[in-house]
Amino acid sequence: MNISFVLNGKRVRCDIVPDTSLFELLRSQGCMSVKCGCETSDCGLCTVWVDGVPTLSCSVIAARVDGHDVTTLEGLQRESHAFAECMAEEGAEQCGFCSPGLIMTVLAFERELAGRVPTEDEVRRYLAGNLCRCTGYMSQMRAIRRYLGMPREAAAALDASIEKEGVA
């Protein structure tokens, strides 16, 4: 089956077998930022954008992106730099395996916010599908709050709720 789509701003044409996942296709195209931690749509590590919308690539058949735009972290190097710095400064990168999916989700959230500062509940809901086995979420949430410009009062409330209940 032949498909054509735009990957990180460049037209790609591929011959795929019908049951190829988008995750498999992206990895075969050299997009190593796209990780797969569960193959069940539960961890968020495989998050990419399809037409600007965060999408779990492990649960999408590659044929569905025919004619669409797909963006991976490789296509967002400039945009992701500031948030990646916040992650590193807050000690949130740890092993880094989950970072690309989290960064893709946070950048999509930032775009949706369009300059508005989110509430604690909005942050928790938007990031609920991103799992991390290393950090315990506190450092990631500090980086996200700082990056999104949340006021200190909201940051303190978010810290307290994460310590009590976890991120989801």
C-alpha cells in the first residue's frame, strides 16, 4: 500500500503493509524520538502530532496519515529547546525515555492555551496520559509550571495535590 504524507515539513512517500503502525513507520523513517513503552495507548511515550493534534502513534495504523501532516520532536527542535532547558534545570530528564512524548504533549498544550496560564486541573487533565517511571512527576511538574508561567500559588497547590494523589 502506497501512502504519502508530510513528515516534519517534508513530503514522504512510503510503501507499507496494511497493518503497519504509525510508530513503526516513524521509526523506519529515522524518527528516534518516538518511543514505545506499552503498545496499549497508556503511556504517552509515542506521542506525535497529526495535523497538529497530539496522537498516540502506537495505536494508529500508518495508512491513516495518508495526505496528512505528522510532526515528531525532530521537527520541533527550536520550539522544544526552552522547555527542554526547564526540564534539565528542574532535574526532570532522568533517563529521558519519556521526555520526547511529554515534550510533544506540553508543546501542544501550550499552543492550545494561546498565552493563557492554565489551572492546576487543566495541567493534570492534559498530562494524565504521560507516564514516567523515574521522576515521580514533581520535577516534571515544576518544569511545566515554570514553562507555562503558572503563578506561585497555583504551583504550590499543584505540588501538594501531586504529592497526595499522583499526577493522574
